[in-house]
Amino acid sequence: MNYIVDIIKENPEIIIFYSLVMSLLSLIILCIQGGRLSRLRKKYEILSNNVEGKNIEEIIHGYYDKINNLNERMHEIDILVEKIQEKLLYSIQKVGMVQYNAFDDVGGSLSFSIAMLDEQNNGFILTSIYGRSNHAVYGKPIKNGKASQTLSVEELQALDRAKNKSLDVYVKMA
């Protein structure tokens, strides 16, 4: 022990010099670590969306809970979409219409035949025949694109237009 004390007494300048160098190195390392800590703090704030009072683990668990809730909601929406698609198969999706004069003494093409079909070409044809003294409306069922009853020329045209989804180009017949 006395040996160490003798070295310190004989060389105080060297000890002060090495202490100063070590202090400067410690100060440099402290500044570097402070910069790294500052960058790490900025990254943490970005990651945590500046939420005060919560640690990163709580925030991540909160995000996982939100993701799980979204997954459950997406599953519910998928089931709902499937149900809607099933119902749409039986809704009227195809319409064909033909307007015409049923009688020569009536003008204005007031008679019509309209075909309304679902995706499988099931539905009906509704025909309205207008005359000066009478008016008749009747319907005929359609299964798989075919009628069980005889169809008039206008009803066949309406059915064809419905099958081809060509409602927007129906032509008035004179």
C-alpha cells in the first residue's frame, strides 16, 4: 500500500494528466450517449404517438387488441357479404321491355310487355294490353328462361332482352 502512495507522491503530474484524459473521454462518451438517447426518445415518441403515461408495451398491446377487433369485424362483414350475395341471386337483375300498339285504332304505343328475371333466369313477364274500350294486365311465370305458357312475339322480345340485359336499348314498336 505504501508503494502506491509513494508513486502518487512522486508523480502527481502524470496522475493529474491521466485523470484529465479519462475525464475528457468520459465527457465525450457521455455526449455520444446523450445524442443516442435523444434519437431513441424521438423514435419512442413517434412509435407511441406521444401518448403520455403509457409504456411501449401497453401501447403495443392496445394495437394488438385493435387488430383483433378488426379481424373479428372483418369476419362478420364477410359473413354478411356472403348472405347478401345469396339473396342477390334471387333478386330481379335482368329486365327487358317492349312497347307496342296492340290495336290499330289506339296510338302512342300504350301496350307493353316487361320481363323481370333473377340471375338464374327465373321470374315473370308482365303484359299490359291497352285498347280504347278495355285494358288487360296479366303475368306469365318464367323458369330457367322458359315460359310454361305460349308467349306472344312482344313477350318473347322482352324475355330475350332481359336475358341479354339489354333494357337500355329497348325499341318501341309501332
